[in-house]
Amino acid sequence: MTSEQIFVGSYTTQDGGGDGIGFGTPEELQVVAPTANPSFLTLSADGRYLYATNELDSGRVSAFAVGDGGTLEFLNHQPTGGAHPCHLQLDPSGKFLLSANYGSGSVAIHPIKGNGSLGDPSQILRREGSGPNEERQEGPHAHQVTFDPSGSFAFDIDLGSDTVYVSTLSTDGRLEEVSRLQIHPGAGPRHLVFHPGGAAAYLINELDSTLTVCSYSEGKLAVVQTVSTRPDDAEGDNFPAEVLVSADGRFVYGSNRGDDTIAVFETGAEGLEAELIQTIGSGGTWPRHLAFSKDGTELYAGNERSDSIAVFTVDQSSGALTATGTPLTWPKPVCVLPY
């Protein structure tokens, strides 16, 4: 098992929840920053600052300075102007933090000051629309903000209206739409990841357990293929969560909450197709988050409902996963961030 160190985000307000952000090795973690519902984490490019969502009714994002041994010094927090922020991402320049408010279907943008702290929001952009799933798509539900490999375009994913919005980010921290992709109705798109070659992207859909393969060029996505994240004989409810792509672009990984598996896909030429080649138990219950180790040889699965983080080795030739050791116990782990 890897000896690298990781930060872990978790839910603190759930029954049996944790106390904040954890840090340590996959064998031993400790709380380094008490903070409410740090459900998603990201680091600055130089590793000096860590940013966390505070997934609350009155959402916040928090900034921390990273010290020796993974210690975290709280700098400040800012409101996201919405409910339940569940994902955040720094823009490639490192000047802005973008976050997705799931509950209110909006995207917040905060400038980052010279000392790593967060300024007042430069924009809070509320999306509109709905989908055919009356329970989950009654309105917009922003679930992710990310950038293409070139850093030229920003993407915010709206589960509520089956839409991927594509924008440029202005120098004063505002999104300006350039295109949008409408996914098949009821899909519930959740997270998007790009093939390292830049000409393909993979969108995992929470509400119908599918992976949508897209071609991509200069701010425009187009659907090429849609495949299931489950074997043909799978039964019961299932809600995919995270999607990853290997550094060489040959394999895509998705988590299945319900089946409690990790799906492995092999991609075709230039990444423009995907074939399900493996499903393996996630090592726990309700795998919300997946992350690669920094060298890509291992994969972490944060199993929210079994309070466990499982580690898998990644076969570099076949892409297949193999479970290693005993999963680490940690309350409500929903984000793993190698450091």
C-alpha cells in the first residue's frame, strides 16, 4: 500500500459524522482542521493552500494554509450565496476559486488574495431549468465546476436540467457562456473528466447509471456514445458519483453507489469510445469519491456509508483494479486528496 499522505473530506453533520478535514497516510489519519461538512477539497498548484466546501444550507467555502506535516491554518471563509456547495475547483491561473451549489443550482466565484485567503464573490451565477425526474430534477442542481486541459474553458454540470454549460472566465472573475451540451433527458449528469489528449471527455450520469463519451474541440462538446456503468444483470437502484481517467487516457473509472462497485472502462482510439471491462466491489458502501494516488498506481475509494476508505492497485497494462489490505476506518469519507 502506498505510503503517500492524503487529505480527507467528510460529512460532520450526519449521524456518526466526523469532525473536519483529516490528514495522514492511508493507514492512519487524524483531524487537522475542524470545519463543517468539508465534502470536497482542492489544493493550490504549489500545495501551499487548501480549499474546502462547507456543504451547508447557507453554503461556504473555506481557505487554509498548509503547514509542515499537513497541518492546516484557517485563513477565512466566504459565503457561496447558495445551498450545499458540493464541488470546487481553482481556475488554471490560480486567481479564482469556483464552487458548485447543489441545493440552489448556482455557481460561485471567489477571487483568491495574495495570502491565499478568499475575497468577496465576483459572481454568483444561478442556473435555470428542470428535468423529467420529478424528485431529483425539479430545478437546477449544480454538481461540478471544472476546466478543459488547455484551461481555456470552464464547465459547470447541472444535474437538474441535464445540461453542461461551457464558458470562458473573464479576468474579473465572471463566467461568460460560449456553448452548452444537453444530455439525454433524465440522465442527471454529475461529473465530467477530460481525456488527456483533449479531444474527448467522459460524463458520468447519476440518475440513469450511464457514462456519456463526448468529442471535444474548442469549447464544444458533442455526444459520441452512451454506455451503462453496470453489468447487464445488475438490479436495484444505483447512483454513480465520481469519474476518473488514467494519465495515459486508456481507462476510465466510475463509482456506483447502490451496486457499491467501481466500474472500469477501456477507451478506444483517441478516447472516443468506452467499453465496460470490469466491475469490482468498492470495499464498502456508497462509494462517493474516487482518486488516484499521485503516481497513478493506486486508486482510493471513499465509501461514505461504511465509514471506510479502500485502496486498490491499478494494473498499468490492463487497467484492472485489485483490492489491497483492509480499508481504513474514517467517518463519512467523501473526498480523498493526495498531497
